[in-house]
Amino acid sequence: MTMNAAGGRRRPPTIHDVAREAGVSRGTVSRVLNGGHYVSPAAQEAVNAAIRRTGYVVNRHARSLITGRSDSIGFLLTEPQERFFEDPNFNVLLRGCTQALAAHDVPLLLMLAGTGDERRRIARYITAGHVDGVLLVSSHSGDPVAEQLRAAGVPLVACGKPIGLGSKVSYVAADDRDGARDMVRHLLSLGRRRVGMVTGPLDTPGGVERLAGYREVIADAGLEFDERLVVPGDYSRASGEAGAERLLAQAPEVDAVFVASDLMAQGVLAALQRAGRRVPQDVAVGGFDDSPAALASSPQLTTIRQPWDRISTEMVRVLLAQIGGEAPAAVILPTELVKREST
């Protein structure tokens, strides 16, 4: 804050105050604030030091009128609101993206759109220019949001490869198929031969790829694919519990279960315990994600670790590059098998 001419009352520091403090022109300060192009290192350091001393804060509204940008990013989750609070992966990803954008002084707006009306309303808001780009966190086949935003020219990066959009949309994903292969190989290496699976939603890239990895390893091991050993889930704890009950009813000889998320695996553990099946002695259980749910489970889950920090950092990097004019890009990151008590 700075004293005004009348004395007593304080006003927010302006770009003129920063220029005077730094001993440079207003134009030099403006160039520093807009990326530092055509500014000497000495002048840039002087301006940054003056900003710290004066406590100057950029007027984003004024700058957006000049640049045509909002200087903000949307974090769009096309799932029911309760899923955001139940599934720890969303919170981990949100925190990572917020931190990555903070390094660029860009705020992140959380947008929840679990119904058709909410998606239409959010799509109108985004395409009106209220955010410069979107981090799309959950995408189902048949969901028009990704295609609508792409067609409107909105920079977009999805978490996981959007089904049906191919190379039209940037995405960052863990190698779901390879992670699933690692888990099923691990279960088979323990001598288990009736390995079941609770899948993720098969209208999502993770659901499709993890099931594909399971089937590939079962075939490579010379085992016959048995439809009774595969049941659907939707990444919720309740669907894991229901899936395990169905598995036990139609394939009671099951001796291992690969579960497509740690949260679902918690439900599987509860159902097995209720049925009197010991884990891992009677049934080995492996999850996917290495989310906080894996360590909160009893026994603690053997799982596939997704590199959430790298995923969030890469999503932000790719999106900012796209906003800057670069073409869409795809990044696939390796997963890691983490062995714990459940196997």
C-alpha cells in the first residue's frame, strides 16, 4: 500500500510505483510482467525487487482487457460431485495441478459437471473465454464435452487418452495397460491360477486399457479367459464390494483379484472379509493407483503406482505450451508395482 496525496489513507501500489522504485520506465515494468521479453537481466531483477518491496499485485482484469486472456485455467471433472469427495485421486491431481500452475502465477478454477445440464452450462462458460484452457480430469466415451471444447478452439489437456478423439486432443496418461500386465504377472508368480478382475468403467480409457492388460497376461500364461472371473466396477468403493460378492458367487474358486482402483479394492477387501476369505492366504488382492486408500486398507494394498506428481506437472506443461501456440501432444508415463501385505 502507498500513501495518497491527502495523507493517511493508503492505496494499492501501481505499476508507476514499481517503475519509480526500480528506476525504469513503465514500459519496462510492463514487459517484465508479460514475460520479460526484450528486457535486460539487470532491469528484470530491479523490477522484481521493486515488486517485492512495494507489494505490487498484478491487476488481472486490466491485463485481460489488453491481452484477451483470462490468466486462469479450468480443472474440469465430468463426474457426480460426490465422486470428487470420495475418490482421493481427484484431490491428489487437483493439488498437483494447483501447485504446478502457482509457479506460473496462474490460478486454477475447479469445475464439477456431473450431469448433462451442468456440462452444457460449463461448456458455455468455458467457450465464452472465462478460462484460457482446460485440464479435463475424467472423460467417458459419448461425453461431448471434450469434442465441444476442441471444436471451439479451447486449449485442452485430458488426464488419460479420450476415447474416440485420437490425436485431436492433448493428453497425459499413466501406462494403464503395462501397469495391469505387471500386476497380473505378479499375482500369477505367486502361484495363483484363478485370477479375477473388477474392472473400471469400460467407457473410460483407464477401464479399457487395464482390462486389456489383464487379458493379455492371462493369454500369455496359457490360461483360458473365463468371463465369470471378470466383473464391472465404476471406481467407487461400493462397486468394488458388489463386484467381489458377484465374483464369489459365480467363481467361488477365485484365488486372486486384480482391482482397477485402490478405492474399489477397499470394497473387495470388505466383501472377502465378510465371506470369511483371508487376504492374502485365501485370496490375494492387487489394486491400482497407489492412492491414500492403499495405505489406509487392512491389509495394506499391493498396487500399481501412478506417478501423480509427474502427471499433474506434465498436464500443466502441455496445456501452457498449447496456449502458447504449440500443437496437441501426448505423454505416457510409466507405472510401478508396489508390493505390500495384500499379496
